[in-house]
Amino acid sequence: MNATHIEHIGIAVPNLEEAIRYWEDVMGLKCYKTEVVEDQKVKTAFLKIGEVKIELLEATSPDSTIAKFIENNGGRGGMHHIAFAVENSSEALAEAESKGIRLIDKTSRKGAENLNIGFMHPKSTLGVLTELCSK
């Protein structure tokens, strides 16, 4: 696998509008896109600093992984994952698995911003939920 750069940092938030206000008003960033990803039960907002994107994630259903993450984090949310850009996310997932990494996704699936995404399990990645993204 050859990660080329950090694609984005995912942050789970209990209220997307409040989070956007914080990042815009306090940090001076600009939200350039919001999007609902139905199969992940999440609404996302994207901001950019330099070449790195910040992805804010709000649950759209109480049974989503983001809702569970926020609940387990005292209702506050917080950093959820880090995503790396790779040439082919399905191939990168297979390579990671061949090296003993436990996967959440065996093959990539469609994510926000029309990227192909797949997650490696934090129990195999030093406690960090890691996403691999490709166009």
C-alpha cells in the first residue's frame, strides 16, 4: 500500500450545525459541502485547511456507528477516524489483510464525496480507526 496523503480527519459531532459554526467562527475555516450518506446513516460536512479536509459526521439514526461512538464518548463526540488516500482502496484493503490487519470492510464501498472507502479495524491499527480512500 502506498498512502499518498491524509485525505481527511473524521470528527463525530452531536450537532452538525453547531460544529460548523465552531469551525467557521473560531477556526476560520469554511464549510464547502454537506452530504447525507444514507447507507452509513450519517450527514457529513467538509471543511479544508491546507490540503487536508476535516469531515464532520452527525448521525442520522440512533443505531448508526456515529451515534454509538458519540454515546460511548459521553455524548460529546470527538475524533473518529483518520483517512488516507491510496490509488485503489480495495487493493489496499486486501494488502493490509494479507499483512494480518483486521478489516471492517473486505472491499471498498461508496462514501462521501463519491470516494471509494474501506476501514481497517482499530484493534489492528494501534487503536486508530483508519480509512482508506480512492477515487
